[in-house]
Amino acid sequence: MSYSLGLDASTQSISAIIIDVEVGEVVAEGSVNFGERLPHYKAPSGFIAGGEGGEVHSDPLMWLDALEILLEELSGKFDLSKVSAVSGAGQQHGSVYLNEKWLAGVRNFDSNRSLSEQVKPLLARKTSPIWMDSSTSAECREIAEAVDGDEVMCAKSGSVAIERFTGPQIRKFYQCNPSAYDETARIHLVSSFLCSVLTGRDAAIDTGDGAGMNLLNIQSWEWDDELLDATAPDLLEKLPEVKFGESVEGEVSDYFIQRYGFSEGVEVTIFTGDNPSSLVGMGASEPGKVVISLGTSDTFFAAMKDVVSDPDGCGHVFGNPVAGSMSLQCFANGSLAREAVKDRFGYGWDEFTKAFSVTECGNGGNLMLPFFSPETSPRLDLAEPILEGSKAFEAWENADVAVRACVEGQFLNMKQRVKWMGLSTDVIYLTGGASKNDAIAQVVSNIFQTRVERLTVSSSVALGAAMRAASNSLGKVIADLEKVFCLPDENGKIHPNVSESVYAESARRINELISKNS
């Protein structure tokens, strides 16, 4: 049989995709939205509202209930006994805390009872902090100071200490509730927790998701003793082992065979984080292909040839679940900045797009740092953009010039900020809502001097999981799967139409503006 199942446990929903790797088709899909389908958890957007001091938590039992609903509905669309490989991904940085009953309990789930009913007494902590949590600033400072600063922290773990990352979250739990921390026998990520449940065994954490914890050493791909000691006592014994993304972690357990009709002996590839899984699902798992996602925040991620970290501490390094490492960098002022400029002049999107046809590349020297809110790359705490150019431009009197300045400023900044990755880029895959805008895509192509393509891929996280499972258990080659499932929109290819020199002076001045305001 040639069917592979991929799961995606995101912030607001859990989704699945089944692909036929011989025919090259998606044969079934499904999704369960937490807020809509499980309103009794009181998490309309996938998390518990009203957290204090920046706390954002979810209920891990909600994820299990959603998984069961998803598989029940999926089994009505497709005979799950035909599935012969499975993998999945979870929202990065979320953590699940389990007591000493976990190691035995996970091996003995009763198929006559729900997962949530059986996992509830195994939890050492009722809720799980997720990636939106920003309550650990003090803990981040303490951990960084313990290892001699942000530079060492970043070199070791691939990131400076980040509030949402699992290490600082663990430290806060230890400090605020030491007795519950002592009762915690295992700390899982969302990905490894769900992989454990699916396989009926205590699953490992892969290097892709594990590197988003501030605990894993990106050179050795092992837990770092210094980082562990700086975080909480006896932490090593509470963490699963670390494995690479090519690992087969077990087989689908009897619980799922009995309840949902899976066959015996179906292999489960180790789960990973949503960003590493999306790298695969977007067809960019090999160096030379870059993905830029244009959303509320713009995100740049790519497979890396060498393991290096950002000396400025703005970017992140994760394990590539196919092999090696990947980089990821977020730019907080993404679509919201573009919308802010559009709305300032009362433009619609058609007028916004038309602005590029009546202005020139390089914008006559008019530049904008389009940071309407604090930026993460670089770290600048601005409340308004900075404009440099003609008096009319600086006074916000020319709408079309401002539109181009916003978009050119975003990608001039992006190109400068990702140089630490040392990438040789053959193609940029553009995704997200704004990727459909040809004018924006042309600016990206011109500034990066690289071909831009828009892919027809949807559900890239779940697809990446299905592709990884097919590679590890069905003998398929990822590159061959990419050619079938990660197809570009043939009408969506865009090439540079100006030379690199057009933006040379603008790039220099953007860096000067950033330096002046740092």
C-alpha cells in the first residue's frame, strides 16, 4: 500500500492529509477547529483566554479530543487500514508536563475509553504554555546570565533566550511551583506528546522541534548540560531523548488499531515542529530554496548547508527534519505594516498594487523603515515608521511613493538581516496572503535578484509530515515527492527585471537608518 498520513496540530486546529505516493494525489483531508468543535474548553482561538502577565496556555486534553474527532471523521472518508506510514507536527514551543504514571500509562491505553479521560490523571500540570506566551522575560535574563550572555546562548542553542521557548517556560514553572515541578517525570513538546500517544510509547523529541527550546546544542544535537543547569534542577532526567528527523519512532498502537481501523505494523516517523515540517511540505528541504511567508509577520526560512547562528540574535536555527539544519527569522511588521500604509491613504488593494506601476524601482531615493510597532529583526522599539527622502515624502503627501517605500523597505531590511545564514539562493517560494500580489512578488525578486515562484501547495505542515513518513517508511525520495506534491503555479513565476545595482545605495542607507535608531 502506498498511502501516507500526515498530521498537523496547530494553534487553532488539528488537521490531516493522506497522500497516495504512487499516483501522486491527495486522497483525503480533514480538520477540527478547537473553538468550533470543542467549545466546552473555552478556547475559541485555541488557547485559554485571560492569562495574566502575558501567560497563554492551552489544555492538552483538548488536543486529544480533537485528534479523536479528526480520526473518526477521516475514517468515514478513507479506509485507514490502507495507511502504511504516519508522521506529524505540532505547534512549536508548547510543552506538556506529565507525572510518574505517564511512562506506564502511555503503553496501556484502553480502546474503550477516550484518550483525554486516560491522560488526565497522568498530567503533572493541567495546562500547557504555548508559543504565544510572553510571561518569562525574567527567566530569559536569568538563563542568559548563567551562561555568560546572549552571544553564548545563541551560539549554543541557535537562539537567544526567547520568552515563548520551552526552557524559560520550564524555569518559570520550577520557580513558581517547585512541588509540581518535582512531581513532573516527563516534559514533552506538543509534537513528541502526540507522537507518544499515537505509538503508545514515550517518544523522542526531534532536532527540528527540540532546537526551539533553548536547551539543545545545535552543534552536537544533544541536550546541553550548561543550558539545562541554568534552567532547572534535574532537568535532563525529565526530558525525552533527542533523535534526528529520519527516525522511525514506533508503530501505531493497538488503541488506534481498535478504534479507527489502522492496520498492525504501521510505522510512525518521529514528529517535528510545524515550521520544520512546513519546510518539507513547501519543497524547500534542500539548500538553495528559500521560503518567504507573507503574513501578519513575514517569515523567512530555509535549509542551511552549515550550522551557524545569528550573531545579532534575531534569527533562529532548528534541525532540518530531512537532514542538517534550517534557519528561521521573523519580521514582526509584515502584512499589518502594508495594511497601515494602505489605510493611511484610504487605498484599496487595487490602488495599493497600482502604485508600483507609477513609481520606479529604487523609489527615487525615498526610503522607509516600515516599523509601525516594535520590530524583531532588527530589535527596534519604534511606534512609527521612519521616512527619509523628499520633503513631500517625509510629510506623507505622496501615497504611491509611500506604498513602494514600505514594501521596498521591508525586503531591503529582510535581505540584510538574513545574510548571517550564508545562503546561496536559487529560488524563493513565496506563500501567504500577500504572495498572490504580483507587484509585491516583483519587489522581492528584484531585491533578492532571484526567481520567485508561488506554489500550489496548501496544508504544507501536514503535507510535509506525510512526505517524511513516505520517505522513511515507504522508500520514497523526498526530492521525487517534491516534484509531484510541491508544484509551482506555472503562471506565478517572476524573474528580476532590474539589476542588483539599482538597490545598492538603498541597502546601504537602510542599514544607516537602522544604526541611527538602534
